[in-house]
Amino acid sequence: MRISTLEMYDRLETNKANQEFYSKISQQLIMQKINAPETLTNAKDQLKLWKSKDLFFSQTCGLPYKMFLHNKVTLIGTPDYGVKGCMPGYYNSVFVVREENRNKSVEEFNEANLAVNDYFSQSGWAAPQNYMKNLQLKFNEVILSGSHLNSAKLVSEGKADITAIDAISFKMIQKYDDFSANLSIIGMTNPTPGLPFIAYQGADTKIFHRAVKNAIDTISSKSKKALQIKGLISIPKSEYLKFQQPSS
């Protein structure tokens, strides 16, 4: 049985909106005689699912798409979240520190310890590493947190000096998590293509793209606001293949 997931921006407060969004996608695909799962599944290992034959539909990160998936899945399109300073469909990471360090620059965190959500994360790992490398600087210790939310908590609690968080994720943290009042943004990385929607290899790109676009256009305004989603953009695979993978 094939599986659909939407976990990249899923949390308790957005889960209902994600369920509505996917239900709209599924309904559109079923109308096109495509045997789509009717509901989302929580996958314990997202990367394993993305690489497996069980995949039906999901949203992935640009770095694993480049590293493992670009020749194993079908690229459907990239959601536009209206990230300030970015072209439609693009996003960046924000550098987040404790409020007491709000007047410092990112460069002043040379040799500091960095909280990282995952080593296969473009926003939390590759983007900040490449940012510092371009300045001939580096972070010292890396603290693996498991999620952007956990990275933000580590910084807030003084267990890490700085973290880089997907701009969409950090807006959600600011909205829903009280501890974020102790955090400040001191910089941002360069924009890169956002987190793309993917489907199983051989999926009909046009039908899936149309189904996702229609779902974005027809979900409730409440769900659209919760997900921060504005539209669907076609970004070529070649743009994702330009991602710089950190050497360490």
C-alpha cells in the first residue's frame, strides 16, 4: 500500500489544515482515476519513505532531493509561502539567537556551537554551513536536535549559541511557542528553492500539479493561513541540483 505524508510543516496546530489540504488533493486524483490514499500517514522515517516504493505523495527537503531522490521520484511543484525577500517558491533560513544577543552579527558567532535539526536539512545544516564557509568562518561544535523546534528550544535554554531555522518553521514557532519570546533573528541565508512536493516515480506531473494547485485554491482560508501557503510554483529540477552540500 502506498503512503502519503505531509510532515515538513506539520505540528499539532497545523495538522487539521494539512489533513484538509491533502484530502482535497486526494479527491482530485481519485476523480482522475488515480488510486490515491484518502488520508495522510505519519511516517517514522521520512527519508526511508521517500526512497521506498511505498511513496505516493509527500513534501521533501531540497537537500535530500538533490542527494538521493531526484532520479527516484517525480517532482510535482514547489509551494510558495510568500517568504519576505524571496522569489515565489523560494525560502531562506533565519539565524536565531537568545534575545540577549540580538545586537550581535552572525559573524560574531564564529567558533560558536550550532544547533542543527538534521544533517540532511538544507535550512538547518547546509545553508548555515555554506554561509559561514563563504565568509571563511565556521561553527565549532554541532548539537544535533532532531527538529527545528528542538533547535530553537536549545538556544532559548542556553544549551546552544545559535541555530538556523527554515523561515516558515520559525514563523510557526513565533506564533505557537511562548519560549520564542526569548529569541531574536540576527540574519538570514541566501534564498534557495523551497521544499518541493514529490510523488512516486512515473506519476503524471501535470495531473498531480493541477490537483495540488486546485487544493491550494480551494482549502478554507483558515487552513491556508495556518499553512502559510500562497500558491504552487514550477521550479526546474536543475535548480535543486545546484544545492551546495557541505563537506563537513
